[in-house]
Amino acid sequence: MAKKVTGKTKVKSKSKAAAKKVAKLKAKKPAAKKAANGLPKPSTKPYGQAGKALEGVRILDFSHVQAGPTCTQLLAYMGADVIKVERPGVGDITRGQLRDVKGADSLYFTMLNGNKRSITIDSKHPKGKEILERLIKHCDVLVENFAPGTLDRMGLTWEYIHKTNPRMIVASVKGFGPGPYEDCKVYENIAQCAGGAASTTGFRDGPPLVTGAQIGDSGTGLHLAFGIVSALYQRIRTGRGQRVLCAMQDGVLNLARVKLRDQQRLAHGPLTEYGQHGEGIPFGPAVPRAGNDSGGGQPGWILKCKGWENDPDAYIYFITQAPVWGAICDLIGKPDWKTDPDYAAPPARLPRLRHIFNTIEQWTMTKTKFEVMDICNAVDIPVGPILSMKEIAEEPSLRKTGTVVEVDHPKRGKYLTVGNPVKMSDSITDVRRAPLLGEHTEEILAKELGYSAAEIAEIKTSGAITAPEKGARAEAA
Ligand code: CAO
């Protein structure tokens, strides 16, 4: 069982005596805990007090930048012990990128590495390799998103890892899956472009656009987390680890699947719910950019609200959902549209969407986005205000649910981060600050890997966990 040591940091004892004790307990416990059907009896502890979903799972986290760290932060939120391995004196490159506070780890880093522990190891140093071997034996999952071939060059091939710990799951993010581009380095926007998102985002008469949401990095990290949890579940049956690969192109395509749906529909005629159909503009061979058209079967558009002249976010997304068409007509002062054959039924409205939304906008422009929200929701019309990041940061309900969390950091002070977006009734997330570079190196060497004080002193002088020379610390741009 995890043992509380200081504050909120939990560590596992790895001494031989403790291991024996645990083995003894394990040998006795199942019989007492199992119900007649062979499954564990439901815990009698109150909900939220029976540990966390992934408690006991140990992650060897080699990830950097965003895609991998998103994944391992989610696993840490779910209770996994995430040990982040970083290069001595350098660390994850994002520690120094887009810095807002001099001398402190950036928000880029701190918002992606909460609830983790940091150990510095030079993976190319012989002693570093030895420490890594112990970590591989100790952990359940290795997560990495290095450029293709990097892990192999460190000597950490699948064959070596699998031989060292047959139960280990090796989870990787790469830009592309096997094929012509498998050796390419990839960043967020490249994935958005290669996964079909950019060509279908933006306005028809403008260039392809990337979105602010990091669907290439964070989206792929999310997919990888799902793969890891599935592999952990399968391992219960098979007893062996496996490789889990998420290509960023595949992750983006999975999120853009409705556009591949539309690509196939094009073979059978125009996409009638796209605004361009109503405007009489013919479709080309590929799915076009659809501006703010709804991606589903209920037409929608972004409309101006009161104050739009000065506030770039005074807009609302308005959906003309068929079942509430009558309520929409009443609200905007067009009750005759309820029976007018040009407007009464959804197919009749499709060629007139531009005119319909212009008319609705005349009404929304007389109200603030929050007034539109209140009035429309009272009669079940689906609308959504365009919320600025400022409004989201200040929204009390998001603070209350733990989706936006304020944490304290010894070097940068208080900062906001995004908590666990998945809420579970029996696995409650407590968000903790990101670790300093190598903050837990000695703790992990001693308590997890069983190194003695003398051995640790020797490791320190070997150069395996410290920066090679003073002044070599990289300050990333
Ligand atoms: N000790 C010693 N060396 C270490 C180390 C450690 N603890 N950690 C990393 N390194 C070394 C690697 O061995 C590698 O060196 P070599 O190339 O000499 O073998 C070097 O650091 C750089 O690693 P990298 O190749 O992953 O990084 P990069 O800056 O060249 O590329 C990126 C960055 C993101 C483009 C690339 O990692 C990539 O394509 N990853 C896969 C796709 C991905 O995840 N993209 C998302 C990026 S944003 O989330």
C-alpha cells in the first residue's frame, strides 16, 4: 500500500523486509476479500476514500513537450505514481520555453506536469543506464514521445525492455504511424494539417486554419492514456506488457472523423447542410472548409451579440435544432415561419440558412451573450456563449468543480492549471504543483530503487544524475 511520507507526496517502500511483508499480506488477503463469485467484495469505505483509480501503477515517464506529458499528467491525476526522467541540468525543454517569470519553470511546463515526481538521469551514462534498468524493473509503464529512433539510440529497445521486465507496457507517441513519414519529427500544427483538421477548418475563401485546441498534442496524449489503461487491463489476463503506439496523425483524424464521413457523402451529392450549398456554390472533389457551420445534422452558426463592436468575444453559437424551431420563431418575432412552407420543415430551411441566421442575429444583437443564453435555455434552444480565456479563468463554477485549479509553486508563486477533466465518484483528484528539475532524484533512488546513502553519494560524483559541467545548463528560447 502507498504510504504517506511528507505532505501529499506518497512513496512506496522497496526495502526487502517491506517487500516480504507485502508479499505475506498479498498471500492472505485475496481469500478474505473475495466474494462467492471470486470477485473482490465491494469496499466498505466511503466513496472517494478507497484510494484512487490507478493507485499502485508506476509510470516511467520519458515524455517531453506536450503530447506525452498530457498523457502522464492524466494518469497521475488518476493516482498513478509518475516518475519523470529528465536530462540533468536541462530537463524537459518546456521548463524554459515561453517563460513569464524569470528563473521559474514556465507555465507551459508547470501546467502539463502536475502530480509527478522528477528524477534527473543521463540516459547515455553507464551509471545512468544502470539506474534506468532498475526503474524499468520497478515500473509498469514506460511512456515516451521522443523523435523516431531516439529511444533505441539510448539502448532502450522494446526487446531490451521486454526482456528486463516482461510486464512492462511501452507507450509511444509518434508523429506518423508506419509508412512514408514514420521517421519525421512532428509538432502540434503539423499533426493538425496531416490529420485532416486544417483543410476542413476556416472559411471557404480563406487558407486552411489550425485550431487553438491542441488536438495534435493533447488530443494524442489523451488517446495514449486510453491505450495504456486498456493495456494494463489486458495485462491482468495475459501477464505480459505490450507496445502501445499513438500516431498524432491518427489521433487528429479520429477527432476529425465527421469530415471523412462528409468526404464519402460527397460522392452521393452536395452537402446540403453546408452554408455553401444554400449559397449555390458547387462543391469540389474534397470536403471544403465550412466556417462556423455545425458539423452535425442541426444547423448552427456564430452570431453577434450586444457589444460585439468592442468586445471580440461578444458572440454566441446558435443551433436551430428542429424540435425547438417553433420556440425560435416566437423569440425572434417570426411566428409565421412556423407554418410558412419555405421555413416550417428542416429540408426547406437548408437553402435559406444564411438568411435565417442573419435574421436571428438581428435579435441576438439586442442582447448580451449571457442574456441570450438565459432566454434560450429557458425554452430549450441549444446555444453557447463564446467564452474568452479570461472569462474561463474567472468562472467560479469551474473552480468549484476542480476543472480550473490554483496551485502554489515555490519559484513562481500561484498559478492556474487545468485539473482533471474526468470526474470520478470514487477516485478524487487532488492537483499538486509540477516538480522542480530533479526534485525527487534522491528520494526515488533511495526509497524506490533501494540505493544506500553511500551508493547515492557515488552516483552523484559519477555525473549520471548531475549536469556535466557548470554553466552548461541550457536556457531554452
Ligand atoms: N539523457 C540523455 N539524453 C537525453 C535524455 C536524457 N535523460 N533525454 C533526452 N535526451 C536526448 C535524446 O537521446 C536525443 O538525443 P539524440 O538525438 O542524440 O539521440 C535528444 O535528447 C533529443 O530528443 P528528441 O529527438 O526527441 O527531441 P528533438 O528536440 O530533436 O525533437 C520532437 C522534439 C518533439 C519534434 C520529437 O521528440 C518528436 O517528433 N516526437 C514525437 C512526436 C511528438 O511527440 N510530438 C509532439 C511534440 S509537442 O508535444
